[in-house]
Amino acid sequence: MRRHRAVLAVVAAVVVWPAGAVAAGPERFTDAFEFSDSIDCVQFNPAWTFNDDFVDTFEIRGSVWSDADGNPVREVDHVYHVSSDVNSVTGFTLQEHNHFTVTTDFVAGTVTVNGAINIMQRRGVGEVIQRTGHKVLDAETGEPIILHGPDRVDDADFCAAVAP
């Protein structure tokens, strides 16, 4: 589940943002990074003799609120994510354009993700990937506490999306 790991990397990146703000107001920041990998699709279907070569680009605008001692208490990150998935044999390409918010409650130990986490459409088919909604995760383990909305997307789904 490489793709799932990319989104978890975003969550992990925003959870470990360093503290340093004073109690008076939030520390604001921006970040951007790219993640690329390849999924060997034959593992899901013997007829799929191609890879899903993808590049994920993330832009993050965030704010961290700290207590009087400088310890982070809450962080809110607005994430814009674009992914290009390419069938390695045919060159067929699909894109995702996702917008979601990640709220980290350092006191409660939770990470809440709201919005369009993975949305991909294919002409003539419609939505081929949909993972949206409201998800509350344990900040330490990443295990779900609350899941509202479609929440299952794995590597096989991305391979099926770019399959001939």
C-alpha cells in the first residue's frame, strides 16, 4: 500500500512540525514536497503487466498553536495534493486533485483528516477512486478511531484505474 503510505507521510510530516511559537498566536508555515514510486500491478491481476508509476506533489499551509511554555497544543494544515498516475506500458495517465485539512490535537493525541483525500476520475467511467470524509486517527499508531465516508483505497484500486 505505497499510496496509503504517501498520505500517511503527509500526516506524519505535519505531526512532527517543531514547536517554538509563543502562546500569543499561531506560528504559520508553508511546506512543499514530492513523492514518487511505482506499483507493480501484476501482483493484483496477471493480465496487468504494467506498473502504475506515480508522482505525488503536496503543498501545505499550516498553523501551530502552542501553550505558554512553547509546547504545541494544536496544528491545522491545509493540504493541496496532485497525483499523476501513469500506466508504464501504454502511457495512459490519470490525475488526482485533492484538498484536505489535517488537524492535530497534541493534547488528545489525535489527527483528524477532513476533505477530499484521494479523488480520481476517468473519462467515460466517472469516479474510479474516492476516499473522502472525516477520519480521526490515533496520532501515535495511525489506527482509525472514527471513519466517516469512503475510506478504502489501496494499490490495487490505483492499478485498476490506469488499466487498459
